[in-house]
Amino acid sequence: MNNRAYLSLAIPLTISTMTTPLLGAVDTAVVGQLPDPAYIGGVAVGTLIFNTLYWVFGFLRVSTSAFAAQANGASDPDQGILALSRPFLLAIAVGTCFILLQWPIEYLALKLFSADSDVSQFSAEYFRIRIWGAPFTLMNYVILGWLMGMAKIKESLFLQVLMNVLNMILAILFVHVFSFAVKGVAAAALIAEVTASIVGLLIIIKASPFVWQFPSFQELIDTQSMKKMFNVNKDLFIRTISLLVVINMFTAKGASFGTDLLAANAVLFQIHYIMAYFFEGFANATSILVGKAVGSNDKELYKKTLTLSKKWSVIIAFVIACIYGLFQKQIIALFTNLSSVIELSITYGTWLILYPFAACFGLVIYGVFTGATEIAPVRNSMIYAMIVYILLQITVTPIWHNHGLWLAFIVYTVGRSGFLIMYTPRLNKKLFESTT
């Protein structure tokens, strides 16, 4: 494993994962050209509702990728099939429950954010359409996780690009040609999610290295394997809840500052997502390589992966910070033409220059722990960082307003990295009984 081999895996995965925040960014940019900032706020709140629902079950992609990578490293076709089948059935069940419970979910979510009446109306319009895609979105998590774990990088790249480019094209068409406004953005996302799940299943059938035979019920519920899967997913679930507490507190507090500031924070958060997902491409590469190393008991591959992950996380942080610092105004202007929102975004956007350095280690080293399916340290680090954020938001925002809100978020991000790095030596020793 060298720089070239690592990048040959990381770069396609980065391109693949980058299409996800670009989806939200395009949605924000599309409605940002409409005459009222309430459109941006409505889509921001509506998107956050779904991020909350789906990110809680984001472990479906992460754990599927890790278990598939270990099965691939061990050349075990039975475990490879089970790594897909178990979470796939869970995704269908959970997605169906979201549809059945859509009315109480909508009521509670809109009550929580307490946004202006226009923002709440647009959020409700967005939610009532996109909720029908819930099973397909969660199925896509599993499909993408499995393809990544099996190192089917071209296939996973194609699937994500297909879904997100289709979403972007339809969003522009529905909003600016057919004037469907927020409903058009939601419909575009729904159509893209359904299409991707159908195409994804076809890709798996064609690209799989295994002869597909659906496992028996006894194999699916194997006690030891199910216990390991649920332990991993439980810790990822708690990790995600901690993340969502921070994001929802941030958005709710921003909403209390008024519609213009809510819109500005929404623009900045979309830029933050793009930065974060850039790192996630490298984290996915790290997770796949560590999973393969653990599955094949290859200590040398693990050591080299850990070294390369740290090196490239720092390099990427410098690149991202420089690009944003040089082109901040131009980047913000891509999202909206409302002068009040642009001015506020520039005022508070300086905080994002610090974000890549605060996040780089935490976001990339995260892949080491997920690939090894050792998730308890990830869970703990997120809980500690969340506590730091809550304390800072309570104490700092009354003094520094929105600047205090962003300060709390940056310190929280530093905490995510710092607390997780503290667990790395213990992981190295546990996996291979020696420091690396």
C-alpha cells in the first residue's frame, strides 16, 4: 500500500460521496434564486427533518460497508451475502414505519423548530412528498455500503452520481421551468431515490462476485452474528443521535435569530457538508482497507493505511481551507442572489476556514474504527464532543449571538477529532497486540 494505491481508492470514493452534499447544495441554490428567503429556510428545515430521520439509520451504510469489507478480505461468500441481506430487510422495515408514522413525525418536527409561518408551510410541503421515498433511501444506504465494502468503487460511483445528477436536473426543471417551487425540489428527490434503489439492485446482481442464493431464515438470525451486527449498529446509532442533537440545536438556535439568519446559516451549513463529505471519501477508503486488513489479518496493510490516512487528512484540510478562503464570496453567491443573505453568509462564513483543520483527523480516522467494527470509541468521542457543544451553546451564544453559535460548533468539531484520536493506540493494540 502506497500513496498511489490509497488515492486510487480514495479519489473515486470522494467523487462518489461528494454527490450527496451537492444534492442538498443544489436544492438550496435552486430555491435560493426565488424571491423570498423563506424558500431557503423551508427547504433547510425540511432537509434537516430527513437528515434527522435518515442519519439515525446511517449505520446501515457504515456497518454494511465494514462487514462486507471483512467478508471480502476473508474471501467468504456466505458472509458477503449475509452482510447485504440482514441490513436490507431492516431498511425496508424502518422505511415503511416512517411512512406509517409520517403525520406525528411532521407535527413534532415542525413544533420543534418553531420557524416563521411561511418557513413552516414550505417545510411541510417538502416533507409530505419526500417521505414516500423513505424505504428507498434506506435501501440505498445498504446497497452503497455493500458495493463500497466489496471494493466495487466504479459501481458505487455510478450509482451515486446517477441518483444525485438526476435529482439536480429534475430540481432545476421542476422549479425553474414548471414553477413547482419547494414541491418540485421534494419531487425531484423522491424520483431520484426510487430510481437509484432499482438500478442499485440490478448493479449488485451483475457486479457481485458471488452466485446469489438468498440465505435461509436460520442463517439470517444466527445469534452470534446478529449480536455483533446489532452491537455495532447500536453504537453507530448513539453516535448519530449525538451528531443530530448538535445539528438540530444549531439549526433551532439559528432559526430563533430570524429568517434571514436561518437562510444564511443554511447556506453555510451546505458548504460545511461539502467539506465534510470530501473527507468522508477518504474515510471510506480507510474503512475498506482496514476492513480488508482485519479480515485477512494483514498487520502491515493496517499500519500503512493508518499512516496514509493521517497524512492525507492534513493535506486535504489545507487544500479545502485554501479554496474556500480564496473564493468565499463566489462560493456563497452560487447559493443565493438575495443580498441580505449573502451579506450575512460572508459575515459568519469566516468560521468555515477553520472547519477543515478542526475536522480532518476525526472524520478520516473514523474510517479506521468503522473498518475494524470497533465503534464504541466513536460513540464515546461523539458523546463527549456533544456535551462540550451543549455547554458552549448555552454559555456563549447569549454573549456573541451567531458568532457564538459557530464558535461552539467549531470547538465541538475539534472535540470529535481529539477524543477519537485518544482511542487509536488502544485500537492498534487490540487488533494486532502491538503499537503501530
